[in-house]
Amino acid sequence: MKHSPKTPFLSCVALFFSLIFSAHSTASNRYYADNTLEPTSGFAWDWSAGASYYVEDSYLVGMKSYDVGAELDLSLAISFDNFYLDFDHNQLSGGLVLGYSLINKYDWELDLLGTNAQAGFDEQGLGFYNDGIIDSLRGIKKRNYDFNAGLRLTRRFDSSQISLEYLHDISGTHNSWVANVFFSHIQPWRNWEFRSGIGLSAYSADFTNYYFGIDSDEANATRPIYNTDASTSIIFEFHAEYPINQDWVFLAGWLSTWFSKEIDNSPIISQGYQHKAKVGVRYVL
């Protein structure tokens, strides 16, 4: 799902740009009410960098209940006229977005964008967990990362915004649609800055069965054939930041995702939810 652990592809993109620009970005994710990504006249960019310690659980069977460790928080925002690239690793729901602003007027914005919605996995599990083949996943086919393109409609308010997306896979992974709605709010208090967001995602039956279905070639005595319908997920996210000094900011975040029964009932799903928390620091200009 969109808010699964970050893909190696996204991390490589972030590292690539960080090496070129010595970079990372401030909170500019277009999901958030404080974003500064507006159409520009010419070229503009922004960055920030940091590191955090995280605790995360997994929803795939056979994987360890909790994973802990350190990770880089690399972010980068680049725009050229109406085109933009936004990689935000400060927000737990952040990721890579490539876009073009079609309309930006009267607090409304309509964008054409491309983004990843679901991390791939295989017999070794998700992302960076790979410690060899997991017995409970042995024999499943590889699920690839997707890349989706579509439209995002956003309405901004004084300290909030709401976004609606309709996307379709153009990578040939599942060849179907994903829809998202996300509301975010930013609240300053003394020197603190709090960001919160809640979102609902809907996934087509083709998407759900590609990632969580089980066909006859994968079925065994403990993993029956599984075919289901369209699915949904709900996410809640909370972030807090506090300036330590002129250059460094303390940050903390929490992200929870709950999956509908179509995903939860899959033989390769261990639980119908996933949580991730982190604390860290980031350097800002």
C-alpha cells in the first residue's frame, strides 16, 4: 500500500539526488497543509537531511513482529515552472512524486502526477528485511513495485488541506487503479509544530489480488488459493517538530495503517494493521 515501508527504488533516488546536490528538503510534501510547492517561474529547489531511529511492525506472515533500526531522512523538492519532483522522507507517509501543475487558482490545485503506491515483496519479505527465504512465504511469486499516474485535486485552507487522487498503474505490475483521499492539518504551539493527517485509500480487485491473492501455483497445504474483491485501507499520521537551534530540528512521528478484510483475510497477511514510529533530527537551512 501507499504507506508501506519505503522501496529500495525510492531510497536510491533520494541518495542519488543527495549526492548531486548535497541535499534534503523541508516539509513540502504536497499532502501537507504547509507545503510550499507552487508553480515557479524557472528553476527552484529545496532540501534538508537528517537521521532517525524507528520501530515498525510487519503485516506479512513469517516476518519478525517488530523491526528496529536507524534510517536516513533524505528529502528533496525540485520545481521547474509547472513541473516538480518531490521526495519527502520526513513524513512517514512521504515518498516520491513526479508531477505537473495543470491548475493552481483560488486555493484549488489540479495536478498530473506519478507515484508509487505499493512496495513489492517476495519469499524474503518486504524492503530491507531480507534475511533469506521466509518459510511462511516460500513458494510465492515475486510481487513487483508499481508506478501509477493520474490526477490529484487539492483544496487548501488556512492551516489544512484535502487531496483526492485517482491513479492507474502504468508500470505493467497490476494494470489497475488506486484512489486516495487525504486530509491534513498543521498546528503550531509555542516552538512546537504539530502535523496530523488521516487518509482513506481504495484498491481495485486486480491490485488486491496481485499483491495479496494466492493462485494455484502458490497454494500449498497451509496456504490455500485466495481470490478477493476490491479493498481499502485507512491511515492516521502524526508528526511533531521542535527547533533545537538555528540549524537542527528534533522530529518525532507515528503512522498507523488499518487494512480491510479483503487484505486481512489473505493467507500471507498476519495482521490487519501496521504501525511505525520514529524519533530523530534533521538539518535545515
